[in-house]
Amino acid sequence: MKNLLLLLLCLETSLAATIYVPQDYPSIQIALYFVSTGDSIVVASGTYNAGFIWSGNNVQNLTILGAGAFGNNATILDGGPGNTDGIYLDEAVGWEISGLQLAHFYSAIYIEYCHDLNIHHNYARDCFESHSYGLIAEFNQNIYYHNNVIDNMSYVGVRLQGNTGMHIYNNTVVNTSGYHGFLISGDNTGIELINNIIAFNGVDGVQFYDGSQGDAILTYNDNYGNSTNWNNCTPGIGNISQNPLFVSIGGNEFTIASNSPCIDTGDPAFPLDPDSTRIDIGAYYYSQYLPVVQNLTITLSGSDVILDWDNAPQATRYFIYWDTQPYFTPTTPNAATTVSTYTDVEALSQEMKFYFITYRN
């Protein structure tokens, strides 16, 4: 019996398929007619003039992966005029949705009676119908919604009602013209709003509209520039209210500048950012990796050590680090310069040094 179960498990895994849009089918909606549990739909960059809907739990653990939410190679679902939702899911189980840009829908994403969803790295923008939302989530369980951007909804950024276990972290919810960044009822349990930028919304940043916060956790967010930042709720630790200082990089207008207050101020219990620093607040972290100079040469002049390297295009400042150990981890620069050479005066009269040089554009 044990061997039979293993055989069936391997057979089920081996049958999982990858479907390509538009190579195999012209849209996600048509591809959904042909999927099975465990399959993946990979969507090429380009603009598709429709979203998709799904109802039922007969296909579980499905992955829908776009080419990216920003830039020239984004996968864009564009609703155009009309009152359709970009993504509507009813009773979906174990789905993952990532890498999509959703524009000009009634609501970008509407999920109800779903559980164990992972929705991340999407961009919802410019939904102008009279009651448009970036995310509506009703009566779901165990939803992970993270690293998404919601920009320029006409009504509410995120609307939550009747959910159990909504894990909402490291998102950016901005520029809701009508009302709220987040509008939450008191019949939710296990709501977590952590490490989010909630800014420049027309009325409230976060409102519990019936005044019942319950067990909701509201920590380490930057809630700024809304008419009221917190309404009918009490925020927890780590929240700030400062301009997040957005900059546009690679078509993404919601990365944060090098002097943003959101850098290294997220929940310290979360995993580190990819640059091995404390997690940032917001959907997109600021990389503190610094590129290394090329062709470093070292010459001696008396007791001085002269460092010289190739000039890096667009470099505005070089940082020089040194240590007595050859394979050290650079932390605080020992010196800085705006040109591609540096003289360490009297270095030979000191202890042995090893050098490391980076730069910033």
C-alpha cells in the first residue's frame, strides 16, 4: 500500500503541466478551461484586453505567473471601459498569482470563499469606476497578500470583510482618490497589516468602519499623507508617518529613494531583505548593495599607498574600506572620494591593510 501511494503521488506530480499564453492559448481565461491541479500558466509580456474569473475548488495549487508588473516587459491585463473585475476568484484553493499589472477594471482583484492563496508582486492601477477597489477580500481563509502596489483607485485600496487569517505585508497602497487606503470591518479575525506604505489616500489610511479592531495587528507601517491616518483603530508598535520618498526606477514609480524613512524600519522579526539588511517598509525594498570598482591597482609612494581604479560611468561617490583581514565584510567606509583614485597617507607605517572599494550612482 505504501509503495502504491508513492506511485500515485509521483504520477500526479508528473502530470502537472505548464501552459503558455499566448503561445498555447490566447488568454488566461481560455487557458483556465484546460488546467488541472498543480499546473502553471505562464503569461508572456504584452497587453491583454481582459482579466479572468474562476469559481470552484476542483483545480487546486494553480500558479499564474506574468512576466512582471512594471517596465517595458510587463504583463498587462487591461479592462478598458466597463464594469468587469480584473481577477475574480471564488473558492480557489492554493493558488499563486504573481507578476501582473491590472488596469482600468471595476476592481483589480476580488476574492471570496478562497483559502491558502499567495498573491504577490502585482500592480493594480487606475481603476476609475464609481466604487473601484484594488483588492476586495470577503470570507476567505489564510490569504497571503504581499509586495503588491495599489495606485489610484476611485474608492478604496483594500476592502476586508469576514476573513480569517489575512496576512497583508510589504505592500504599497497609495493615491485612492475617493476614500480609504484600507477599509476593514470588525468581523475579520487574524488580520495582519505589517510593513505597508499607506500614503496620499483621499480620506483614511486605515479605517475600521464599525469601530471594532478585534485582534488585528497593525505594526511597522508608514501611514502618511492621508486626511486621517488611523480611524477607529489603535496602531501597534513600529509605525511611522513620514513621506516615503518614491523614485521611479525601471518603470516602477514606487521604489524608495536612498534617504527614505522606510529603509531598514520594517518588522525586525521578518526575514532580511535580499541585500542582507533589515527589511524595508513597502512593496519594493531599496538595495543597499553597492557595485565594486573594476581594475583596482595599488602603487607605493614613500609610506603612502595609492589606489587607482577604472572610472565607473555615472558614479557620484566612491567608498573605500580597509581592514587587517583579507576577507572582511565592509560596513562603514573608512574614506570616500568623488574621483577614481585615493591616497592612503602613511599607510605603510601602520599595520597591514586590505582594501575594498565600492561606488554609488
